[in-house]
Amino acid sequence: MLLQRAVEAVASQPLDQFMTSQVFKPLDMNDSDYVWNERIAKSLLPGTKANGARRAMMDLKSPNAAFSLHTSAADYGKFIVKVLNDDDVMKQITAAPVTVDPSLGLGWGLGWGIEHGPDDAYIWQWGNNTGYRAFAIASVRTGDGFVMLTNSENGLELAQPLAQKILPGEHKLFQSPILGVDVINFFCNTLRVCL
């Protein structure tokens, strides 16, 4: 949120307008926005609780950098490709990572988790909004990766099997408590108390 406020102050415009003109339009990300609108509403599936019950839609009229990005997997993929192919951006992301768990080879760079494997590094990020879960990971060396967007609070359970299929090898980030047990899902899936 602090970075959002800084961008808005420097650009003299709301985050959604800045992102549309500086990122979404140049990258042809036509299914992306930081505010709710009819274009987004037409293609957005309702979010669901862990038991499959529908969640109420949130129609956020103000941008929130932390959680209001509406996008498609294809659009987010375009963004990741741009990030991976921009040497200056990758240097900024990876220049001074904060060590998160050295035993798992995990760090946190500028806006991205970084997993160091034996012969590659991966940038990754996840989303955990009410009714939705998202995950993205890409190899810094090869550019291979995937974007997973789900309309289920159980959605992150798909991330590890997809990573194993698309990016073979051990991904220790899935052992980290960062992607640990979601308490709301635990109550819903185990105790059948779905909030």
C-alpha cells in the first residue's frame, strides 16, 4: 500500500489509471484492471469457499495494490514474460534478497519470492483473496513456468502438482509455512465449519 501511495503521488493519478497506461496497454493485457467494472464482471467467475459454496462478489471501486488486481492467466503470463526478459528488472528483483529460510533455499526479492535450486532460480508469487487462490512461478534460467488462477479457496492445493509437472524437480517452497495451512480452509475441510 505504501508503494501504491508513492506511485499515485509521483504519477498524480490513481493506481488503476497508471497501471492501465504504463503496464496493461503496452503489454496488451486487455483482461486486467485494479477496479471492478462491467468488462471484468462479464468474465469473472464467483469465488467459492473450501466446501464449494459461493462467496459474495466484491466489487471494489477503488484500486488496492495488495488485492484488487483482476486479471487472466494469459495476461499475467504476459507480465511475467516481460519481467523475465528485462535484465534491469530482474537485477532489481534479485539484487538483495532477504533470506527467508536458508534450509529451503528461499529468499524474498523485490516483490517476488525467490527459490534457489541446484541449477536454477525461480521467481514466484501467490494470491490468497476471499474465494480465490492464485499462484505463479517461473524459471529465471529457461523462462518456463505457469500462472494458476482459481475461484476456490482450495486452489493452492493444485500449485505443487502443477509445478512438478511443468517445472520438474523438487520445489522446496512448498515446504515453507509461507504457503502453509489456511485456517479458514482447515475449519471448512476438517470440521465442516465454513465461514
